[in-house]
Amino acid sequence: MSKYLEFNTPASKEAKQLASDFGLSNQGFNYLDRVYWNLSETALYEEAIFRNEGHMSEGGPFVAKTGKHTARAAADKFIVKEESTENSIWWGVHNRPYSLEKFNSLMLRLEAYAQGDELFVQDCYVGADPDYRMPIRIITEKAWHSLFARNMFITTSNPDELKKFIPDFTVIAVPGFKVDPKIDSTRTETGIILNFDSRTAIIANSLYAGEIKKSVFTVLNFLLTYRDVLPMHCSANVGNNGDVALFFGLSGTGKTTLSADPKRRLIGDDEHGWSPYGVFNFEGGCYAKVIRLSAESEPEIFSTTKRFGTILENVSYDPVTRKIDLNDDSITENTRASYPLGFIPNVVPEGYVRSHPKNVIFLTCDASGVLPPISRLNPAQAQYHFISGYTSKIAGTEIGLGIEPQITFSACFGGPFMVRHPFEYAAKLKERMLQSKAQCWLVNTGWVGGRFGVGKRISIRHTRNLLNAVLDGKLNKVEFRKDKLFGFEVPVICSDVPKDVLDPASSWGDKNEYWKKYDALAARFIENFKLFAKGSSEEVINAGPKRL
């Protein structure tokens, strides 16, 4: 803004009040017009609205649109290949190598681009457990991105602490800066490039705030493995007896929804670490999908869409009344709400617990409509299904997805963010589960009675009743049958859940078609696991499905 006009903005006078002595010049940014340091939520609202970055809706949320990027640009992510990463990263489709020389050249151009500009800085932390907390710096062009950082990460208002703040990792989000595929060897003009050598990440040419969150998650998925912590793409809650439950799953499978249980306290909704001492949230906020959200089905999350401090991303609203329409998917199916964890009642305020999980739940959205709604896995099967990470990508969560879900296998239920080889995460999961004697369950939140377009989505009420039986220990006391193809155990009965729901074959009109589809799914599991068979034990390989 100030590259063209010179005038004060609402927070100009307070811009440096909470500045760190470790300024941006230490990180290569010189000749900036003004830096806004650690502004409060209210001040960022004023700045964002003053700069026409978005509007307020009824109740107080800030509504922002992200332009052409309404989801993660997963194919545009790179990791700099250098001494510390060359032999440690799981190189491939999710972790594309990028040269250190190209990154240094790109960084110089970015520093030149920022000259004469105004930037926002939030100095905050990730990792709720004090023993594993890491200071990070989020540098943004947009005021609302700075508000997003305050919502999603752990902040402090202590001026002395902020004055002495030195980040361990810095994320630079510059949606106005385009990379050049010819010069920078990128796929498009958008780039998400992580450099573990300089502890810096660049997010260029994308307004989608989720890139900031997921870049930090990717960083922790690498660095925390050196500290005997299992990084996990999961939500987590805890019962009154200290029994922790983990909910693994890709976006859209129900991590946020199913972990928001009024009878249990929420630790976090998306990203956690499992240390030798317990479970801790990486974040200080939630980033929930809100398409077709209702007060009846999800009252806690719905209430956040009416509160000051919440960011609504790509949610439609009436410009006259400022009433939002959560059913409107005209912008994207991937509408989002970012809000502080404290907006949800019944949370663990510290963000961590010194107790271990009793139940590990793998959430899968089976678009083929053949998997049982819940299955009990033995330790070998747990490893097999964790490495496989079967689910369906839900419309809108990545660029290029259409309306129909796409069957996929995402290692560790978060392949795009796993920078180490899946074996390493699976081995740590097995170690932690054996230590805590945790039970593992595969829960299908997808379709029954037929594939997508024929059957219907499993009732969330039935899924909740099954999970309640798991968490209360009641499901371990009922009769189980052994699944003919996958070999896991399926409950024959569960209170408040119809028997035909527990047996998906019974809800298909054509039983032969059901078994053909189920056999085809088993074949896809077997084919996918060939990518991971080398180095796996025979026990884990044999824990997979068998063809008819």
C-alpha cells in the first residue's frame, strides 16, 4: 500500500510497540516502509478492513476471499535439498527437491520485492507442551493473514518476552509475489518452498491461509522426529479419567467434528505430538470446514461463525444484512473458519495432557461404500492401515478436485505433510501404542448402501454412537465377526446402532455387486502397499486384505 501512497493507517502509531530486537533486517529485509509488530486481534481487524482485505459479517467474524486459490496448492510445494535434508526426506510427489542455489536467488528477489512495502509480523509459538515448544515468526503482506496466525498459533502478550524473541523458524507469506517457472524451476507462478537449512519457508502467490498452517505442520513433522516425538495429523480429546483418544484422518473425514464431544475435553482438532510423556497440541486454534454447517448438528463450531475474532474464509454473505450463508458453495466447497481454541467450550486450556491414548481411531471416508462403519485392528493391522492411509479426498480441499470424492491412499493419513518415510512414523506409532496399550479402530465416515452417487453418507449420529461405545469401553464387550477380506474384527451389535448398519453388505440391493466392489478395494490396498513392502515385516505385509 505505502509503495504508492503515504498516509497513516489505524495502527501506525502502535506498529513498533511490541517489536523484537531481532528485527527483520536480521533476516534480510531492509528499506521497508513500516513493520506492524504483534498487533492485537482488534487492531488487525481495523487494519484489514481499512486496507479493503475483507468485511465484517453479522456477529463480528471477519470474512475474506482468497481469489483463485481456495485450497492448498499441493503440487507446488518444494523442500530445499541440502546437507541436513538430502538423506532424511521422503523425496517424491509430496516432497519435491529444490536447489539451495535457486532458493537463495529467489530469496534475494523477494527481499527486493518487499522494499518500500509494509509487512505484518507475529512472533508466536507452536507446541503447547513447554518441553517441546518452538518459537516461530510469521511475516505477512496481509493484515488478515497476521490475524490468522494469532488465531492458529500460541501467542504471548508479554512485552519483555516479545522484545527478546528470536524465531527458530520463519514463514513468509507474500500473495502478491509471483515466482517465475522459467527462472525458479517451479511448476507455476505459485510456490510453497521450505528451507530447513535457513529455517525459512516462502509462500508465494497464494492468499489461502491454510498454506501458512500446513507449512508449519510440515516443519514440525521433520524437526520433532529428532526429539522422540511422533507428529500426527489428528484431532485429540480426553475423558475425565485421563483417557486420551486420537482421531486420524484427512480433511473432510470428521477429525474436527467427531473430536468435539460435549462429554470430553478437546485437546486440539488437527495437529498433535505424542511424546514419551503424553499428547500435546501443536496449535492454539482450529481451522474447521464449515460448508453446510448447522446449529443442530455442530452447535459448538457453528457458534464460532457468529463471533468476533473468527475468520471466515470464502464464506458467502449478504452485503446488505451481512448474514452469512454456510450452505452456499458457489465460491468453493472448502469454506473454512479459523478461530482460537478457546472459542470451543470444554477444552484443555493448557493444550497438553500428561497421559497417553487409550484409543487410536483411523477415520476413512470410503466413497466405494463397502467398508464397515467400525472395525477393531490388531497391532500389525494398525501399522498396515496407518501406512496405507486409505480415504477419499473430499471436494475442495485441494486445487483440481471436482465434486466426486477421489479414492486415495495418503500415508499416515497426511501424506502431503509427512517429510520422513512413512515407516519411521509407523514404527513410532507402534512403539507408543504398545507402551500405552492403546486399542486401534478403523472408522468409516463415508458411504453405505452403494458408492458415492448411489448410496448415502453414514449418519453422523450412528458414527457418534459407535465412538461413544468405543470411548466408554462398551464395544470391547460385544460379539465380533472376522471380516472375510480384511481380517479385522467387526462388531455384530452395538446399542443405538441398527444391525444392518454394522453389516454394509445388507444395505446393498445387489450383493454380488457389493462383493465385487469390496474385492476391488482390497486389490487397490494390495497394489498400493507394494510401494512400502520393501523394509516392512512379513507380519505387517500379511496384515493386509486377501482377495476373494
